[in-house]
Amino acid sequence: MQLSFPTVIATLAAVFAVATPAAAQACAEANRFGVVTISPSTTLSPGETFTVAANFSCAVQFGINPEFTDYYIEVPVGNNGFEPPILLARRTLNPSSATPLLDSFTTQLPFALYFNSSYVIVLDTTYPVNGSNGSPPYSVVGSVDNPITIL
């Protein structure tokens, strides 16, 4: 029996579609370290209260199980050296919580010197990776960010 080229392609596509979990198909590679959001607005003023939320549902599908999370305000490009990152929070995820893949906190934008520049909220996700020879895990960090405007 000989299969035509279109039949072979269709068969392979069906096999890969079944072999790949539907949830993993919905996660973009860019979300492998989590998704960070800011509310109620991404336009902030010093002293203003805002909420930062992170969702690690996609990270887990990529095999990344966060242990620690650090949240910073940073200048993404063109930093002149006078604006070091500002740590907003350092947190540990609780795997036994009702929502182990979600993290959220409320804070105030610090009264720092902000220049006319673009800023981002950066989420640094620290997670364990097993050694290539089976040795105990070591920690690595991946980052994602979300742009904000500071008035």
C-alpha cells in the first residue's frame, strides 16, 4: 500500500494534534516564565496603589515550576546608569495554596526619581533545573515584563 503525500501530511498532523495536550497548545513560548499584569492601570504616579498579579499556568506546562518570584521596576533600554532596578516584592509561591499557580500583591509606587523614560514591571521567576548528570537541582532565573507609564 502506498500513501500519497497529502495523506501522509494529514496523518502526521492528526498524530501531533492528539499527542500535544490542548492546554499546552494555547500557551505561547513567551509565557514560559509566567504572565505579569498590573491593575487598575498601567499609568501610575508615585504613591499610587496598584496590584501586580502573576499567572504561572503556562510556565508549568513548559516544565517550569517557580520557587521564588521577584518583581522590579526597571528601565528596559537606554538606562543611563542612574536608575537602578527598584524591588517591589520578593515572594515565595505556596504549592499547597488553593491557587498555587497564581500570585498577587498590592503595593505603592515608591517615591523615587523617575525620568522621562519608558519603564517595565519585571517578573523574575526562579525555578529549579536538574543537573545534566542527575545531580541535585540548581536554580535558574527567567524574566518577563509588562510596560508601565510613570507620570
